[in-house]
Amino acid sequence: MIMIITIDGPAAAGKGTLAKNLSQKYNYAYFDTGMVYRAVGLEMYLQGKDLSDQDSALKIAQNLTFEHMHELAQNPDFRSALGGKNASIVSAYPEVRAALLKMQQDFATAPVFADGTPAQGVIYDGRDTGTVVCPHADVKFFITASAEVRAERRYKEFLQKGMKADYEEVLAEVKARDERDANRATAPMKPAADAIIFDTSNLNINEVTEKACEVIDEKQKR
């Protein structure tokens, strides 16, 4: 039986690192669902499309493949502040979300590792994986932290990567992205009713991972 674990939450809350830690510990496949929106947003940018052009965004989403998504992931702007902003904008379009939903859901039925070998479980990392993508998941987490803490983390991340960054601008974008994610018409970001919520403002990643493992281990015993 395939075990499905979802980890949702706002940007820079620590969900990506937690997902990777859990994937390694339990030897489960890892799916960062934000990649599909980053891919669409970046492709729009590379093609010179206006981000408000929903028809173009939908067409790109409908033709997106895993192979092309991984090619786009090699672009420096894929994980940049620009990439995150573009992803947040296109992810607010209901038609785009609908076009990419099946790709995300299908992965849970037959999860595989990067080399194509099958996995016995999958860790989803996103914003609506526990509420929309896999509402039937075995374990659901929602990871959050204050906007200021998350902005500081993202700011340091950009500097470590050699990118230019201004803390106040990063904070403003974090708050703007939270606003877009929480108020979009389709699949607004919110914890699933049965999600376990961790506020990581005063927790390090090892503490969060330990707490998450306790929950998963207890679920597996059942």
C-alpha cells in the first residue's frame, strides 16, 4: 500500500526541507508541486508573455511535461524571487490549476524516484496538497512561521546563492504572496481540517523533522 504524506504552507516556512528530510528517512518519492507553477511562470517569462495573459498560461500548462519541467528547473530564475513571483501569479488562475491538477494527482497512484524506480510512498510539498491534490492522504502537515521570519530565511537564501536581495523587498513579496495564496478563488492556501500544524518560527528543522517523524511512525504502527 502506497503511503501519502502532504506538507503544505506558505513560502519559506520550511516545508521543502522537511519534505526532503522525510523523503530520505522513509525512502519515499518527493514531489514539489510548486515546480509545476514555477515551470509555467518561467515559460511565460521566457516566451515574453504578459503574466496577465491567462489563455497563454493555460496553453503552457496543458502542454507541460515532467521532462520539460525538469529542463526549466535548470534555469537560474526557476528558484529566484522572480520565479516565485511568477509562479504565485499563474497559480491563481483556476484554469491553470485545473490543467495541472491531474499531473499532480496521478503521481500518487504510481510514485517513482528520479531514476524511474517505483516508491512505496510519496511526500507532497505544496500549498493545497492536503486539501485538493490528495485530500485522502494518510498524514497531512501544515508548516507555517511569521512573515518576518520567513522573509529573513528567504533573504539569507538569496544571499547564499549569490543573488542580490533587499530584506524589505523580500518581506513585501512574502506578504503579497501570502495574500494571493490565501485569497485566490480556487484552492486557497489553508490547513486541511485534519492537518497537523507546526509553527516553525522558533523551531529548527531538526526539531520539526523529529515531531513529524513521531506522527508518521505512529500512523505506520496502526
